[in-house]
Amino acid sequence: MQTQIENLFKSLKNEADFVAFKTVTEKTRDLSVRNGKPDDISTSIDSGLTIEMMKDGHIGYGATCEITEAGIKRAFAQAKAMTEASSRIPVHRFDLSVRPKSNGSYTSRRQKALDQISISEIYDFLKQTSSKLKVNEKIISAVSDAMVIETEQNYLSSTGSSFEQNFNIVVSSFSATAQDNGESQTRSFHGGRGNCQQIGAEYFDVSRALHECEILSREAIELLTAENCPSDTRDLILSPDQMLLQIHESIGHPLELDRILGDERNFAGWSFVQQSDFGKLKYGSDMMNVVFDPTVPNEMASYKFDEVGNPAEKKYLIKDGVLLAALGSLESQARTQISGVANSRSSSWNRAPIDRMANINLEGGDLTLDQMISKVENGIIMFANRSWSIDDYRRKFQFGCEYAKEIKNGKLGQTFKNPNYRGVTVPFWNSLAGLTNQPETYGSPYCGKGEPSQIIRVGHSSPYALFKNIEVFGG
């Protein structure tokens, strides 16, 4: 099939100023076990071709899952018609600088490829972990699930690009729901967002997972008799599995340059960030350093090239609290002259690439967690997201967490249920007063954006973070 695609590409590549073919094949095995019994087991394979074309300074697309000469030629004609129609009223006239020549390959780091583990082996892992979650009769729902994803991308362009990228991805989560006397509480591994990594079959280490499952279940039961989180203003420590979402919603999305330009305002929202803010806005305190880094081994959204061949490199978005660069693809950079990154990404072969976050990481500080806690006289530490809300400009937000502990005079105290906090993005990040020295890496497979909608995978790394004088509340 690849040979046929390459031959058709050679025959069509000179019919526009620029032509690119990208093939994507993805196999997904989805398994879930509830209370020790199978809940869902399925396998799907998705494969198709994207055709990208530039003519008279405008870019258009076609796509097909019919990988035949006739199917590819229809998709090519579709891309050509779209490009010609759109170029009459272009948003911006691009040149070939937005499509660099790139060659090479990428493979997820792994010890054992995912195609070497069977459905029965994955199911056994999930059955054991689900059973371990059910520590007593108060646990009414014990769920273990996994998505095991193998993806292959191949890219050819008329400027001489030729590269392939192969991804092995595991998305897994554990969840225990406890109930007693009309009260219900849930604890989940990574706040229900899942443990998301580029990794091989070595992920399915049951001894590590069983220990985590027992802790989660006992905390779910503990929450049944805990007091509600108090409603007041105090210092707040957020765990890395909650910082995942804090970074995602209040840094990642507002820095996407197409949002700042207004391209997404009628669907996914706008941003409080202005084009004039780059190089000037004090986004957070001096200890806030945030990087875009798709080069981290095993992080969820690592890659060598973005979807149009822009080489992936680590880049500071925020340095010493000052906003420096946007999450803007080569097209958005050309439109604004604002420094961006290699983040032109699409969810599959049937979507055009747009500005998307990838790995957005908050760098660590110099404290241990014990040292951080010892600095807090009146505070609270919260773990694992369970709800979130943020306005269309990514300015005002509130988040709910699963589990919290009081901090009094530098020591952990009683457990609180139903903990929540709220804030405004820039004042909140400027209240950042401490970071631990060991960041932890998490991710999500469910970041939504675009018209038509695209669900994409992202990664976030963060230490524990201390914020001063934050409004918290319960219920």
C-alpha cells in the first residue's frame, strides 16, 4: 500500500505549489474490568490518508479512508477545489517557509513493544487490580481500564520531506467508589484522567499497580467519614495529579495562538492573552518556568516532528514568570510574527492540523514535599481532579478535587472531603510561592478543540506547587 501511495504522490506532487501526503494507521485495544468482571473488551483499527495542498498562498485539505488510486485522486481533487475556492479570500497568504523540509524517524521509547502483549495478559492485569480495589463491602464500584494504542504515521511532501513516526501509548486508570449511610466518595488514580504514557508492554507491572490500588480504596473509605472542606482563604498545595489540569486549562489553552487570533472563539473559546503581552506580561511569580517540550521520553505527547514537519524542540513559554512564546504553529507565527513552537497537530487522518498543546511542563523548584508542608501555618493540600470550570477567556476558574488534608503549623492534619478552590489565572500564578524538586508526569487523551471537533493527547509534568492566600470551599 505504501508503494502505491508513493507512486501516486510522485505523479501528483507538481500540480500545486506544495503537496503533502500523510498516512495514519492506528490500532486501539480498549479493555475495562468492573468489580473483577469484564465490562468492555474491544479492538478497532483506523487507517486513512490526508492530502495537504498550497496554491496561491492558501492551504487546503482532502482526506480518504479508501486507499486506492480512485480514492486518493478524489481526495486530491477535494483538496484542490477547497484550496482554489479559499484562496480567493485568504486570511493570510503563506509561502513555503511554513512547510520545512524534514527527514527522519521517531519511535516511542519502550522495553517491549505493545504488539507483543496479548488481550488476555492485559485483562489479567486489570482483573487483579480491580479485585485489589475492592478492599471491603463499602467499595461498591472498583474499575480498572486500559487503552492500548499503536500508531504509525508516514509523511511525504513536495519540498522533500519524508519521515515516519511510530507511537506506543498506554492510557490506564483505577477507580474505587465507596458508599455508606447515604454518602458516596470516589478516589481514582490520577484524578480519573488516567495514567497516560508513551510506553511499551512493561507498563503492565501488576506489583506496582496493586500497591496503588489498595491506597486508593482505603482513601475512598476514609472520605466517607471526613468533614467537608472549610470555606475560607488559606495557603494551598496542589499535587501533580491536580496540577495536570491547572496547567492544561490556565496555561495551555490560553497560550494557543489561534485562540488569541480569535479563530476558535465561536466553539472552544478565546483567550485573555493579547498579542502585545508576549515579552511583557508577568504571568506568574519569579519561580514560574513553563516549557513546551515534545522531546521528553515516555511523555504522552512526545514526537520528533509536528504534523507539517516542523522539528520538535524544547522551548520556554514562560521564564521567571514572564510570558515569552505562544503555542503557535508556523502558520500562526507567520500571521502574527509572534514566537511559537512545533505544535501543528491533528487527531487523525480525517482532521486538518491546528494549533494544539503537546507536552506543557512546569519545571521544579528546590523543596521536598515535607519542607513545603513545614512552611505552611494554615493551609490545605488537595489531590486529583474531579470537576472543573473555566470561562471562555480562560481567566476565571474553579476546580474540585477528590481528597484533601488540612495543614496546621507545618504538619498534616485531618482529611477533608469535597475540596474545591477558585481563582483568576494571572493573580493565581503570581501567588506561586514554592515548588518541589521532583516533577511527576501525567497526561490526558481527551483534550477537545476545533471544528470539526478533534480529541487529542497531551502530556503535563509538574511538581507539587504552593500557592498563597487562595479561596477554598467545600460541598
